[in-house]
Amino acid sequence: MMLRTDGLVAGYVPEVDILGGVDVELREGEIVTIVGPNGAGKSTLLKAVFGLLKPRAGTIVLRGESIGGSRTHDISRAGVSYVPQLGNVFPSLTVEENLELGALARKDVDVGEREEAMYAMFPRLAERRRQPAGTMSGGERQMVAMARALMPSPEILLLDEPSAGLSPEFVEVIFAKVAEINGHGVTVLMVEQNARRALAMSNRGYVLDLGRNRFEGPGRALLDDPRVAELYLGGGVRPPQAG
Ligand SMILES: Nc1ncnc2c1ncn2[C@@H]1O[C@H](COP(=O)(O)OP(=O)(O)OP(=O)(O)O)[C@@H](O)[C@H]1O
Ligand SMILES: [Mg+2]
């Protein structure tokens, strides 16, 4: 087991719990997707795992060690990277500078070597390395954010809505990149609104609603579960029948 939360409770405002006891597991090499309605607590879960929010109860265990309440910096050193849903690049900085910031606090990372690895993985960024990130398209910015998170060679990548707001063409490019990153041995925990597409490529998935687990299982099984499809995937498993 790489990462596991057990009964995780967290929130922002005193006495208001957004996560009401969430259990998720991430095994080595997996892609796991969290889906659920707006406000379900999906982003809150990733923030809590990355140490941006202190758990009020429950545990977060990374490779056998408790990280609940640890600082983000220490969680990052332990091999976890995070791409937030919003504000995930520095717009006035160039692509290159954004990537370098991804490894800033890490003396153990060969920045030049990692940058070249990132340009190999995202050739589009190589051509634009001196361009300010804020002048790039949404899909390109998402690539910058992902590359920045990959700079320290994480074992686990937390992705919050990587395909949000992108054109259908770029959605495919980003999902292909997620698969490629996973193929390089990075375990992925992602949140996605593009639930069908994401679950189809996931080993396992979880449906969160109102800060609690609702359904979980292999990605395909969730897609084929009529209750999940009806409640959370916008309609039934099959198109409505005539008559
Ligand atoms: N910084 C904050 N301060 C107070 N409440 C917050 C904060 N961030 C989120 N919330 C609240 O926590 C709840 C869950 O938010 P969260 O962002 O985790 O949902 P989500 O499942 O990621 O939704 P979406 O699909 O819209 O991204 C919401 O009711 C939201 O208003
Ligand atoms: Mg969110």
C-alpha cells in the first residue's frame, strides 16, 4: 500500500467538517480517480493529503508512515507532488522558470537533467521554454503544471481536474500524458469531472459525495454500475430506450 486515508475528517471553518471520514487507498503503480459532484470535497481530500489542510481526525499513511499533519514540504520530500485545480502555474514566469521552481527546495534533484526529461515528455514545452506561462493555452499551461510537479521525480502525483476547461482535443492529450506518466512508474491519484473518460483509464475509482465515500471499485465496474451512472455520471449506462 502506498497511500491510505482512514476516516479522514477535515474542513476549513471551525466545526464545519467538509470531509466526514473518508477512506481511500492507492497501491503502487495504480491510477485511481475520485469523482463526485461539485462541493463533494474532492479537492479538499487532495489538499489534506498534501498537508495543506490539517486532518481533524483519521489518519493519512504514506508507505507505512503517518503523514497526517505533516508539512507540505516534508510530504513533497517523501515523494508526493500535487497539481492544484486552479492557479497551478506562475503566469509571469517562463516555462523554464516554472519548471525550476518545481525543484527549488530540493538539493537532491539534478535540475538540468529533470528539465530535459520534461521537455522530452512534453515537446510542446521545449519549443516554448522562454515563453511566459500566462501567455500559453489552457492545455499548455496544464502541461507546465504537470511538468513542474514531476520535476522532483515524485512517486505519487496528485492531480486535481487536469482536463478541466480544455478543448476535447487537449482533453485527450492530457489523459494520454497521465497514462504516459503512470507508464513511467508514477502512481496517480486524480480528481476528474470528466468522470467517464477518467474512470475508463483507472485501475480503481471512488465516488465521493458530501464528504463521504459512496461507491468504490475498479474503474470499469463503476462505469457499468447503473446507480453510479444514474447519480454521478449524467444518465444511465445505456442510452434511454425508445417508447
Ligand atoms: N478555502 C475554503 N474555505 C472555506 N470553505 C471552503 C474552502 N475551500 C472549499 N470550501 C468548501 O468545501 C466544500 C468542498 O469543496 P471542494 O473544493 O473540496 O469540492 P470539490 O469536490 O473539489 O468540488 P468541485 O467539483 O467544484 O471542484 C465546498 O462546500 C466549499 O465551499
Ligand atoms: Mg475541486
